[in-house]
Amino acid sequence: MGEEEGDDVQLQARLIESSPAGEASHPLLKRTGTTWTAVAHIITGVIGAGVLSLAWSVAQLGWVLGPICILCFAFITGLSTFLLCDCYKYPDPEFGATRSRSLMEAVRLYLGERQQWICGIFANESLYGTTIAYTITAAASIKAILQSNCYHREGHNAPCEYSDSVYMLLFGLVQIVMSQIPDFHNMGWLSVVAAIMSFSYASIGFGLGLAKVIENGRMKGSIAGVTYTSLTSKLWTSFEAIGDIAYAYPYAVIVLEIQDTLKSPPPESQTMKNASVIALVVTTCFYLCCGCFGYGAFGNDTPGNLLTGFGFYEPYWLVDLGNACIVLHLVGGYQIFSQPIFGTVDRWASRKFPNSRFLNDYSFRFLPRFKVNLFRICFRTLYVMSTTAIAILFPYFNSVIGVLGALNFWPLSIYFPVEMYFAQRKVRAWSREWILLWAFSCFCLLVSAMGFIGSLTELIIEKSS
């Protein structure tokens, strides 16, 4: 297989080299990423729309289960990331000759083409769904800025209503332009800006929650969380909360894309593991602070979105600043989750149509550093238009991110990393290690199913009402 694989890689390299659409995937591309650029990419990808729903999630689960779930998902994310980092090079984690530039490429090398096809469905659906959620969240934050100013002028009971759809369209127009950035290798600056924005609005949400707790003189809430008139309603919302927390760590699907930007030595896997530990510790601390202090501030009245649900009205300028930071972060976050899809399509098109004039000839300079062509413009514009249209049809923040988080948590973060670990390490069936990891995988499958059922039920209820 080694000789055939090498010939295939060389052939793909020649095809890709001949096409501007494939410049990002050139196997000899100089990689300059460091631990800190990887941390910036991770934080940009992880701290996103999900952090805003954590206070509501803790409210549904209560003071015991809420923080425990956040910590458990952080541990699970870290474990799956470590397993994936070692799959970047094939067959050896440090000295392997073949690089896996995406999760799907790694699955093909370790598990075969059929598993790659299944993984591709979940991976691209996860990335695509995240950009839909980001469009919903960005529009909600823009609307919240206008509402905050209106409430400040007219009073908290004023009818300050604005349409989400208009701001989704505006966000989509911005993303049409931003989507012409060729690939991850040209996005270091954008991730740094987006990571700063992540810290900013997470800190503002935490600070406002803490200030509210101090103002109240106590932490609101209970061990069991929000009470409902029926046990069924409590179960659905609790399951939805689990899905929301799972969505707060949407990271496994972009691990290898980020790792492919890193220089060596030291080995890319070592750098990526160090960056993951730093990023996950930082983000989990923010998640606990935002989730717990948000719940402590409002108790059973905790809004679904901490900054756009108007648990806070004053100081209005700080609420505005927090929402502005969210919008700026989501501009970069949208691209972090879109670029793997763009890269996959570019590589496929380069291999399928190596002599196409549509891919190669009709090109021009977008900015001094960026070269684009008609194929890239057409496909990426249609992609952004489709995510915007779906966001307009389903503008339900908590339910949408709950469905996405639960649906993709088990296959992408658990099943494929564990199976690739078995293949790479040649773990024997029914050995102690095999039993432990399979038990772990089955438990996570159950959690994922619970979150998906609860979130989908709530989404249907909201849409029908």
C-alpha cells in the first residue's frame, strides 16, 4: 500500500499544483504556525455562540449537574483531541510520511473509504450547521445593540422590535467577501482578532453576571434547576441543555486543519496537544464563570442568550460592547468553520477537473496577497447564501445549537477518534483498553441521543408555535 499511496499523493500534488483553487493544499506548503497561533485558532473555534447559552443550560440542570456537565464535556473534548493529534501523520504519529489535512483524510487512511464517506456527511454537516448558528447569533447580537439603545432611551418596557432577517442578510454579505480568503494559512490574523473578541464578550458576560450577583446579595438558583409543570417538559429542556453544552465544544472536526498549519520541530502533534490543553483550560474557566454566574444572577429567569436575552439592561454601553464583540468574533468564527468545506471542494475540483479553464484561467487579485477565481467566487457565494436562507427559516438559538451539538458530538468527537486509535495502536478486541474505550463510546452515544431528542423536540415545538 505504501508505494501506491506515495504515487497517489504525488499525482494529487501535481494536479493541485496546476490549479489556483488547490494552492492551499500543496503538500510542500511552508507551515509557520506555532503553539500560540494554534491556541488562537482553537479559541476562535471553541468560544463561539455556545458560551452564550451556558447560563440557560446550567439553569435547566441545576447547581450540581450543570457544572459537572461542562467539566465532563471539556475532558471528553481534550481526550478526543489527543487521539486525533496522533492521527495527523500516517502511519506513525511523529515520523509518518503521509499527512492528514482533515478529519476525513485521516479516516480514509486508518478506516477506509466507506468510513470516510460516513465521516464526511457528519463533518460537513457539523461545519455547515455551525455557520448557520453563527448567522443566527450574529443577527441576534446586532438586533440586541439596537434594542439596548432603544430601551435606554425609551424605558425597559418600550416596544423595541427589530427584524432578525435584515441583519442575517447583512452578515451574509460580509461573509461573501470574507469567504474569498483562500485558506487557513492566510487566516492567522483573523483568528487572533476573533480570539480577542471571544475573551472580551465572555469577560463582559461573566462581569455582568458577577455584578448582578453582588447587587442581589446572593446566588439564585437551586440544586435541581428550573422547575416545570410536567416531568416531560423538564426532561426535554434538560436534554436540550446537554445538547447546548455539547455544542459549546465544537472542535474535533477542525483539529487536523489547524494542526496542518504548524511548523516542526517540535513534532506537530506535540505542539497541538500543548495548544489544546492551554485553550481548553482557558475556555472551560470562562464557561464555568459565564454559566454559573449567569445562573446565579437570574435563577429561574435566566435568558436563553446571556447578552441578547436582556437579562442585563444597564450599563447599556457595556451590553452594546459585548454584542459588538460577538459580531466581530463570529465574522472570523464563520470562516474558521467554513474553510474546511471550502478546502475540500477546492481539492476535489482540482483533482476532478485539472485542466478546467473555469478553475484555472479566470483569476484575479482580490487583495495584494489573495488570488481568487470564478469557481471560488461562485461556490463560496452560493454556500453563504444557503446558510443565510436556512438561518432565516429557523432563527431559534437554543434549539438549533442543541440539535447541532448533540447530533455531531458522538460521531465526530468520540467514535472516529476512538476507532482510528484502535487502528493505529492495533488494540486487540476485548482487551482491557478496548473494553474501556468502547464503554466510554457507548456512554457518549447515549448522552448524544438524549441531547438530540430533547433539542429536536423543542425545535419542532417552537417552529409549530
